[in-house]
Amino acid sequence: IQQIAVTSQNRKTVTEHAGKCRKFWIYDVEAGSIVGRHLVELGIDESFHANHDAFPAPLAKINALISGSMGTGLHQRLMQQGVKPVITVEEDLDAAVLGFLNNTLEPVQVGHHDCAGHVHH
């Protein structure tokens, strides 16, 4: 079984800021099909942003992380862990996962997102 995590701070749609996100839908995928999903909520000290050295335990088995945005640092950390980072403008959770599985998800560049002008370090 493959596991795909999707950032969903509001529990309804794909949200931005993967590093600070604490709510993730974990999709279980078998033979290219979604066989289940469950919500994982990280503690305040478990987010990627708060935990620069360790990988959040609830996300330890994921193969991919889909998000509306993520910084280059997190992108590199995921790659080092063998997790495929995926940035998308798709907000529908199921559509994002299916698009990823079918290679039809339009890729977005790392570090590119429209955050109304606030600065990320």
C-alpha cells in the first residue's frame, strides 16, 4: 500500500503552507486506486516547520505529499526522505490525489505561490 498525504488545514480542500500545516488527509492507494483515507492531526510541535530535524511520526510512511505550496527547504527534506513533493493549484482533495496517480496533475514550481505579498524566509 502506498500512502499519499494531502495538506488540508480546513479538512475540506487542499491548502497551502505545507510546512505549517497540521491537518493532513492520508490516502491509502493500492494498484493505482484509492482504497481509503483518514485524517491525521499533528501536534503544534510536530509540524514540519517546528520540527526541522525529525519527520513527523504520523507521516512516516507516506510516499508523496500534495500541497498548495511549500518552501524549498521542505521540498528538499521530502526528497531526502524518499517522499515525492507535489505542489498543485487543484483544491479538490480526491481530484488532486487522482490527478497525481494518473499523472494529469498540473505541476507548480517550488517556492511559487501567491500569498498576497508576505515574505517567506
